[in-house]
Amino acid sequence: MPPAPPPRPLRVAIIGPALDAKGGIASVCRAWLGAPGLADLDLRFFPSVGEGDARTKLAGALGHNARFLDALAGGYLPDIFHIHLSWHTSFYRKLAWFIEARRTGRPVIVHLHMPDIGAFFRSGRAHAAAMGWMFRHADRVVALTEAMAAELRALFGPGPRIEVLYNPVELEPLSAPPRPRTDSPTVLFLGEIGQRKGAFDLIAAAERVRAAAPSARFQLYGNGEVERARAEVAARGLAGRVEVPGWISGPARLEVLKAAHLLVLPSYQEGLPMSILEAMGAGLPVVATPVGGVAEAVIDGETGALVRPGDVDGLAGALTRLVTDPALRLRQGAAGRRLAEERFDLDVITEQLRALWSTVAAAPRES
């Protein structure tokens, strides 16, 4: 009797923004698709939207959705759909994909990257109703952090089946030798340049830090209000000490992380920022705000410092302590690296992800 054929690998359709898009969701999808721990699975990625202005994004989104429907009509049928989404237009784009995926009868996981679930929920009855319907009908709702999961339970009760899965970070490329002692430490910002990420609070704080540490340098990398930030730097007389180079990605992003001495992200709204996890992987202390799930990564006084959103004096004080104390930077950066290895390492997260997919694929489904 011939041996039984080996079992077919689990087939998963992953849906998210184009892999070259800016932002954390694309970073997560790239990490999953390249993860050695998932290499034996049959993963297929479907981009839902790309970069560009509103018209370009809309045309691209319609085209991506049409190709997804063509794949389904042509017989493609995964064991699981895993849909990444954020808020506003991202939520409603993915709501259409969610409905289409559910029609196949296969389980659907929705993975939330919303920086403020409550704000979106309370911004209109239609948003609240649409969120509630999606989450009740999803086979699982994935939250980025324990804080996000608690907020979901408070808003929607016991209906949605919620799992917590942290964003992953690939640690090996970020490994760097200890930074040499320097009187000119570099403070790094990575993110969209605008008020939501606290970029203008940072520029104001940099002016105050300069009084105690005149040789400290600040680098603000990101898209968004780049020209406004450059004008603010010039108006405060910070040219030469505060740089706003624009967006950075790929190997260049790794190099600035490995060359910097600390990361700052004084946001007003967040989920679980990839820049913070990358900085921890690179052995950097982090100064941030306790919004979203940030406090599950940045442990105040251990891996960095937490300050209230909008507290420019507190931000300047936290930065000053770190830029003037190399031993503190080294100690907190090493603690952050250890926490990243325990909690956010790509291998750790992909093991949890495999278990989630296996459980969902094997579970009986409600009609």
C-alpha cells in the first residue's frame, strides 16, 4: 500500500497595504512573509492599497480588490483569511474585503492596528455599528496589545473572540556593538512628522535640551509635514542641531538606528509603534508617551522614560537626563534589548501566529 501523501501546508491569505507602503502594517506583513518560522506554510499576500494621492490610492484599491475577486473566482480558496486594518478609510476598505472573504465560508481573522479604537468608535454611530458587526462576525479579532484588547472588551463586551499578538521585530539585523561614549549623542525620531506623533513638541523640547546639552543632535526622519518642521527648526535657531531629512526605509533605516543613541516618539495616539520595537532591538533607550500599547514596550525608568502627551517640559527633562548620562543610556538600552528578545522577537511572534492559525483553521465554524 503506497504511503499517504504528506499533509498540505496551511494556506493563508494575508491582506494589507502594499509591501512598499509607509507605516507599521506594511512592516509587519513584510516580517511575516520573510519569517523562517512560517516558510513551510502556503502564504499568499494580497495588497489592498498603495502609496499616492487620494485619487491614485482609490484607483489602486479598486484594482487590488478586483484582482482579489478574480483569484477567488479562479478557484483560490485559503484555509484562513487574515486581514490587517486601521481606522477611517482603511477600516471601510477592509470591511468590503471582509465581507467578500466571509462569503467563501472560510474563517476570517481581523487584525487591528488602530491608534485609538475608542476615538473611532465614538466618532459616529455608523462607525460603531460597522465595527461591532465586523468584530462579532470575525472568527478572531487580533489586538496589538493587552491595552487594546481591554479597550475592545470594554466597548464590545464578550462577543468578539480577541487574541493579543504583538508586532514582531527581526533582531539580528539590528544588533550593534555598544555605542562609544560621546559628548554629541544623536536623538532619533522615526515616524510621520505631524502633531499626532508629537514632532512639533519634540522640536520645542530640543530647543530646551540644547541649553543643558548644546552638542546633542536631533534627527527627525519621516513623511508628513516635513517642510513645516524644517521651518520650525529654522525659526527656533536650531539649524545644524536638528535635521529633518524626510522619509527613510530599508538598509538606511537600520543604519541610523544603529548609529543613534536614543529614540524619542512623543505621540498623542499610537497602537504599538514599530519604530519603538526597532529601537529596542538596536539597544536604544526610548522616550515616549504612555498611549496605546506603548507602556507594554517602554518600561518607565527601566527601558526608557514615559512622559505625558504634550508635556514639553517633561519631554525636555527626560531627553536631557539621557543625553547627559551615557551610563543610563547603556543600561536602559540593554534592558530594552532584553525585553525585545523576550516579548517582540520575530521567532517568538511567529510561533504564536502559527498556533493562532492552526487553532482557527481546526475550529468548527458557526453558521
